[in-house]
Amino acid sequence: MHTTATLFLKTLADCGITHAFVNWGSDHPALLEELERERVEEGQTAVEIVTCPSEMAALSAAQGYGQACGKPAAVIVHTDVGTQSLAGAVHNADKSRTPVLIFAGASPSVVDQNGVRGRRNEWNMYTQDIHDQSAIVRQYMRITAQIDTPKNTPQMVRRALQICTSEPQGPVYLWARREVMEAEIEETSLIASFGMHHWPPIEPPALSESVAKRVAQALSSAQSPLIVTSHLGRNPAAVDSLLALSILLALPIVATCPTVVNTPFSHPYFCKITYLQPGTHCPLIRRADVILVLDADIAWIPATGDVPNALARVFVLNSADPLNTNVGYWHLDAELVAKVDAATALEQIFAEVRALDEVARDVGKPILRTKAVLDRGKRKAKMHGDYVSALDAAEARVEAGLSVPNVLGTLRGLLEGKRALVLNEGVSNYPAVWEHLRPEVPGSHFTSGGSSLGWALGAAVGMHLGKTVAAVTGDETARFDIVVAVVGDGSFVFGAPSASYWMARRYDTPYLTIVLNNGGWKAPGLSMLGVHPSGYGSKAASAKRLSMAFGPDCPDYAQIAVAASGNTAWGRRVVGDTPMEELKRHLSEAISVVVKEGRCAVLDVQIEKI
């Protein structure tokens, strides 16, 4: 017997979906039955099923999978309650622009017809039958749609995938009532292939010739040009194009709220990473006369005062949504705003600069390799060197005990020579994790792309699977030696650790977790001080008094992971006055456990308390 569920799963497989991260419920008998039929009759399921005891962990894993290999995975959850339990992962998938197909069942509407398979026969099907299930997530989705008949199930799935893989990429949500998924179909309905051949994503646009020339002229004539980017590296090919243009004109690069590696940390014109706390923006922003904002949703925050001068020429080029139409209010003063593929645009601008230089040389006024360009390159290289020297100095300070710089600097040294895949959920330590791990390779360091905490633990499982799939299909750049999640203690708790470490054990996706344990939530305190720098809260005796501290009896995070993994994970806690040699020994052992033994390892590092 074949049903709508057969069509649904076949379409997923035909469209290239390799993994479904699932949390089953009473709405899924048809899917469970079909999957077992596949195992019995075909030897295996067409789509690999990853059981996820937490919906938050499921969607985080699917997001990690998509971030790692650039392709969507599926997530299957239970009615309205499972949709709600996706929680903040919905926000992260949306804001990171990661393609994911989410499917939820729904309570059957058929109540008493005896001839209808899947009719309502359990009490919870009354309480879970809500008026508009899609409304729970609609404003975060690229599309929401109901599958109400097997006749168009392949079309509905392919339309959803076509939309979620077109810019701006992101999650899509399909749902179907239980009796619809149970509807019988003829076997002949399964003969056709339901792939994406005639359902391609939208081709990315290029700049018009006149706009490319205009931007090239502005950059070529600028005295103090600047490039600002956040997530250009989502397309690794764009990184090479960015470096080529940066080197050609000695253009400094600043990463604001980065979500991926946009430039190798060692690039001599890479000047700064900032999450836009007051006073942390690159000082070049104030005196820049031409600013190219490339795939950056938040290039600066006006309220901080770290903004361009009024005469600066600003060009905004964005691959997905340059006006951020899913944000209630967003604006950037700019001379030009364009939706354009960043890699293509950079290649066009590069070519136009070359062409301008050829014309200028004919009249004795070259643009490239002039004294002004060479001198600017020397100044920016010195600026980069000073930046790195300051970071090195922070890592060398050990007299006050363990700190984020010396812990992460030690970790970086031990990972040297290994292909590490890093998930950064350091929150108040986001910039420090970037700066002290100093990633070089595009596609090797990620954040959630959003602001809902709890992404990293589940995402590490999905990234492991996604990179493995990419490597198997021939992508040599996807090969890795170790996955490392760096999280705050608050992020660890939000990450559903009991589910995430169980998943890592079940699906053989070991990773190293470094918990930067400051004893609570630092970020809310920073926000409070940003608004009330001299208020009552600024004079509070402790974070505990402000209800932000977890201590003095903090959870033993490492042992939570050990228990969740069935006592297979390795876990240690190190306190703030631990000697550096002992820290190094613990880190070395943790890395060895992951790389050589294939087990998760968690090192709970107690840094300075909030």
C-alpha cells in the first residue's frame, strides 16, 4: 500500500534531501508506516532519519547541516505543539538565511467516518486542532502552505524547496492533516521522478555596467575607502573575489557581526571584527570617504556614534534582501542600493577598475600601484599587525588566571595543523572567539546568524553530517578533522544538551565543546549598562542580586553531557586559577578524545565571573 506519505518522502529524496531531523507525534502514523515499508522492502529509507528528542535541537541541526553544505535538510515535527517547540531555532534559521524544509502534521478533521484511515481517535487531537497552525511561524518563513491532497504533493514540496533555495534563502513550512497523509495512491503515481530539474532556484543578478563602473570609479578615486561585510562568505567563491579587489586597491576590510569567514584573518588589510558595542567599531568608519557595504545587514548603529561622516559615499550591495524587508525598521543612508550576487559584483567592479586604469595610464594618470595606493596598503598592513599584536598580548597575560583570550589562544595553538570546523556561540564573547581562534578558511567558522541562544549544540551534529555529505560528493574543501563548539554557559543550557549529546552519540557525530563559564548571563548586564550606565544596577553588589547569575551552585555542564551520552562523553571542569600547563593538558586530552576515539568532549572553563 502506498499513501501520500510515500509521495512526500519520495519527493524529498528525488529533490536531493538526504536527512530529515524528526520528532514524531500522533500525526505521523503514515510516515512511520512508510519508512518501515522502505526498510523492509527496499533495505533502507531513501532519506536518512535523525531522531531528535528536542525540536529546538532538530531545527538547529538542520540549520547547521544547511550552513555546512549549502543544501536544505528536512525537519518533521508534531502539530502545533511541536511547531512551538522549534522555539528560537526558527528565528535563527530565518536570520541566517539557511534553507530548511519544515513539515508538521496536524490533527485530522474527520471525526466519525469509519472508512477514513487516520480519522480523529485520540483526545489530544481536539486540543491540538487550532485555527491557523502556520501562524505560529509564518513571519519567519519564506512560505507556508498546506498539503491537502496527494494529487499535488510533489508540486507543493518542490515549490517550497525552490523558494527556500532562492535568495533570500530561508526556512519554509508545510503541513498536512493526518488523514491526508494516509490517503491511498496508485503505485503508478510513483513512476515519475520528482526532482528539481524544472524547479531551479532564481539565478542571482549582476550589476548593470553603469553601476559597476560607478562603484569602481568611487573606490579608485577614494582617499580613505572601506569595505564592511558580515556574511559575504556564505558563498565561499565570493571571498576570493573580495580579496582580489582588496589587494588591487589596498582596501581595508571590517567584519561587523560576522556569521561566516569573510576573509582570512591573516589578510593584511583585514582591520577589525566588531559586534558594534559602543567604541568597538573600526576607527576608519568615521573618516572613510567611500564605503562599500557588502552583504552586511548591520554595518553600523547610529546610536553608538560610530558612523560615517556626512559626506561619505555609501554603496550597499546585498545578495539577498538589501532593504531588510523582514525587519520592522531598517535604514542605511546610501547613494546606491543593489540586490546583486556579491561574487559577481566584485568581479565586475574588479574588471572595471582594471579598465579605468588602462584608460588613465594612456594619459599618464594611472590608478593602480600609485604611491597613494601603496602607502595606503602599508598603513593598513601596519594597522592589521598592531591589531594582531594586541590580541597576542592579551593571550600572553596569565597572571590573573584563566581568561577568554588565553584559553582560546591555547586552543588555537593545539588545533594548528588540524582542519577545525568551529561553531561560535560565545554571545558576549562573540568577537573574542573570532579574534583568538583567527579562522583562515571560508566555511570553517560559523555563528547562528540570529540572536536566539541554544544553536551550537544541535548545529554541531548537523554540521558534522552536512560536511560529511559534501565531502562524500567530492567537495574536498568540506573535509574536516574536528568540530568545535565554543559556547557560553547560558547558551549551553539553552541548547537542550540532554538531547544534543544523545544525538551526537547515536549518529556518530562527536565534537568538542568549550564552555566559557562566567557564571550566568553577561549580555543582559551589558545592555543595562548601555542604557543606565550610572543607574542602580551599575552599583549592584553582584550579578546574583540582579538575577543574572547561576552561582554559587552552577550546574556541572560537562557531566550533563556525560550523562546525556550514556556515559560515553568525556567531561572535565577547570577553575579560574588552573595553571596554563594544566589547561593545555586538559585541552589536548579533549581534542584527542574527539579525533582519535570518536567521542564528544566537554571542557567547562570557569573564567572571570560576571
